[in-house]
Amino acid sequence: MKIPILRIERDTGDGTRGIVGEWKIATFALDAAPRATYAALHYYWTHPSARSERGTTVAQQRIDGFAGFAPTTVG
């Protein structure tokens, strides 16, 4: 059985070849679509000021949007 793995690599950032680090995420363990998982990771990586919303309803709405679902209602 093949299990889809989301692999994210981080390069040196200075134009030289080489991988500094990588993450391998089995998205089934998160019960999430691979593209939505990648979009959420990328968003919070590039928007550090938004990281405090993780674990909230606002973050769930954002991730639902990444997955193509209608957003939930904030109570």
C-alpha cells in the first residue's frame, strides 16, 4: 500500500545547492488534504504575525478555505 507523504524541503537560501532540512508529513494522520496542509504550513511560515491564531476558530476557517470548503461561522 502506498501512503501519500507531503515532503517539504528547505534549501540553503543563498543560491547554493543543498538541502538544510526537510519535513515529511503523513497527511492522513492529520486527517487533512495534502494541498490544504501545505497551504496552511506555507501561510503560517510566511505570515509569522498570524501564528497566534493557530488553534482557534479563525485558523480553522482559514484552513477550510485552503481545502476549498465553505468557511465555518465564528461564534
